[in-house]
Amino acid sequence: MEERDITALFIGNRDCTEVKTEDIEKAVIKAINSGIRVFLNGGQGYFDRTAARAVHHLKERYPDIKSYLMLPYRTFKDYDATLYDEVIFPFEEHIESYYTYIGNIQKRNKKMVDAASVAIIYVRSVTGGAGKTLAYAKKKGLTIINVKEG
């Protein structure tokens, strides 16, 4: 079994404040019951922060699960490190412009999809970063667990 087989990522619009922690927890438990033990999070926006809290809370019941924050750039500071087992910066290049910043977010999202077999999603719009990441996850054949569908 590869690491990818036990790994899930979260994909969601950053401003979807209507998502409920308990709904994300249900989706995470569904993933855990299918063998997932590693959760990758991009840490940007309300959905990602809520997902991180959900996984952190579930570690009490499932102490063998891991939560990793994958940063798109080194100066990203808007996160609570206590919610994650490790914070990862996967790039060597320095952010020099807005285009590099956006590019690194896209590259980070692609790396997370490539490392996972399951995507836990809450995507309201197919446009923007979440929509593009979801399309890539579907193209790569990831199992999709939609928080909105229970």
C-alpha cells in the first residue's frame, strides 16, 4: 500500500462560512472508515480552518490519524500550528510577485491532489481555485466525498 492510498485532501471555497464542523467530521469519519489516516490541508479560508479543527477534534477518537498543513509560500502565517502534526513548505523558490504567489497556490493544490486518493470537498463554484483543484482531482481519479451530501 502506498502513502497515497491512505491520504485525503480538503478542497473547498475559502469563503463558505455556511459549512458546519459536524458535517466535515462526518465526511472525515467516512474517509477514516475507508482506510484514510493522513489529511492534507491548504490552510486558506474558512473551509480549510474548519476542516483542520474537525480532524484535530477527531484525533481524540482516532489517535492514529495525522493532519498536515501544506503552505503555498513561506510568509504564510495565518494558521494555528497546534491543529496540525506538521507544517510543510514544498517549494524552494522565493515569492517575488503576485503571479508567483498565485502560481504556488496552484502548484501546492496540484501536489496535494497528486499525494492523495480521496478528496473531501465543499465546492460551491467550479470557477476559481477550488473548482480547478476539484476538476484536477476528478481527472486523477480521486474518490470524492462531498460534505454537502453527507
